[in-house]
Amino acid sequence: MRIDCKHVWQHISAYIENDVDPQLRAEIDRHLETCEICSAVLDSTRNVVILMADDRVFELPAGYSERLHARIDRELEKPHGWNPDD
Amino acid sequence: MTAPNPEFEADCIRRILAGEKHLFHDLIRPCERSIYFLLFSLLKNETEAEDVAQETVIKVYQNLDKFRGESQFRTWVLSIARNEGLGRLRKISNRREDSLEADTDEQTGDYTPAILTSWREIPAEALEQKELGNLLRKAIEGLPEIYRNVVLLRDIEEIDIRETAAVLKISEASVKVRLHRARALLQRDLAPQLKGFASAKRRWFGGRA
Ligand SMILES: [Zn+2]
């Protein structure tokens, strides 16, 4: 069976996750060899996924961690947090 | 993202409960980034997200004796963060949780990707440009909530599908469906805009697998 472009698009996310069975993967690979459109769609989707994982894209607000740990320190100073006999 | 270390966590928790409270700083540190971004994806507001992140961490500390190790520590922490975030959201907008979850997986998943054979590579230097980060953040913030939080956990914080499903209390199949739609929407939205960043001819993707 030869798969068409739409079929490939349906499986792009799973393909990137390496979560398609070997037979389907082979079909998709064969399609990608000859289809410029699908390989461009795959590359651009994969690029989006890679960009999102880059820590520089999503940065914590400046001082977030310091403020969080200062808040924790204030909590730790309190006499009891939980019941030790619990 | 730091990989969870169950033995370190179990040891830490035991010692904290026995009185070495200061170890809580080390216990929570690997989770603090994910807590913030999960909350930001819900609340879409930096100040609110940070405020609820602090409340979450205090709640985790106060309830540490209730963690039984049935799930990963981070999964437990992120579930608390999500509950706190949903609570804050209700307070802010009086919106009910069911309206937040109104988008369902039954919506049609048929989509046409942006077909741009010229955008296939992004030079790494492009990331130095604030503009690219802004484009991505805006695109993600524009996603429906059910897609946004899946993308946030799986793609931004790189938490695996099983744990993502556990935090959001949905099935792994739903995570996969939502992830697929979210990525498709992002590709369609971003590919035409990112085209401009691909001017430098360098195979960037090949550098990271
Ligand atoms: Zn094709």
C-alpha cells in the first residue's frame, strides 16, 4: 500500500516521538524520500519541537528562584510544618 | 530539565521529615522550572504564575508527609501545582473548570500544514534574537488550553508522555492526540513566520538529535 501526504501528516507527531510501528515507519520513510513537501513539513514541525525545548526560549522571570527560596526559608522558620507522628 | 532521581528524593523526604528541613530547598529545586511554566500555561500571567508557584511549593512542604511514593515526586508536585492553578483561575475569572476543559479530543484533527519547502533549517544564532522567542511564546499562548498544557509539559519541559498524562489526569492516548494537534497548529502558525530566520544556510537540526 502506498501512503499519501495526508496520511503522513497524521502521523508526523508520532513519527517525531519515534512512536510508530516499524512497518508504518518504513512506509513514511519511503514516502519522504520522494516527497519534498512532506519532508519539509516534517523538518519544520521537528524544528518547532526543538525550538520549544530550548531553555532560552522560555526563561524564568529574573529573580524567580531567589524569591521562591526566600519564601521557603520563611516557611521553614515556622515551628511545625507537619505532624511527625503522622 | 533535570531528570528525576527517586532515591535522592526518598532520602531527602525522610530526612526533612526527621528534622533536616533545609534539605527541602534541594528537593524542590529540580521541579521549580516546571512548576512555573505549568502555571504560566494555565494563568498566562507572570505575576500570578509566580505567586501560585510559591503557594504550591509551600503546600508541597506542608503536605510532604502525605507523599507516599506511588507516583514520581515531580508528578505529585505538578499535580498540586495544577490544582492550585485551577483554583486561582476560578478565583480570578469565576470560570468553571468544565468550561476550561470544554475543548474535547473529538474535535476534528484534520489540518493542512504550512507547506514551505524553503523553511527547513533554523540557524542556532536565531535563538539569540529575542524576537524568535517572542514568536514562539505568542504562538503557544495562543493555543487552546488543553493543547497548551500538553505542549508545555512534553515539549517545553520534556516530561515523558506517561508522566504528562498523570499530571493532567488524562490518558496517554489523549496526550498523544493533543500533542499532535498542538504541534500541527504550531507548525502552521510558525513556519511562515520563522521562514525569515532561515536566511543563514546552516543545517541546524543535524546538530541535535
Ligand atoms: Zn507527501
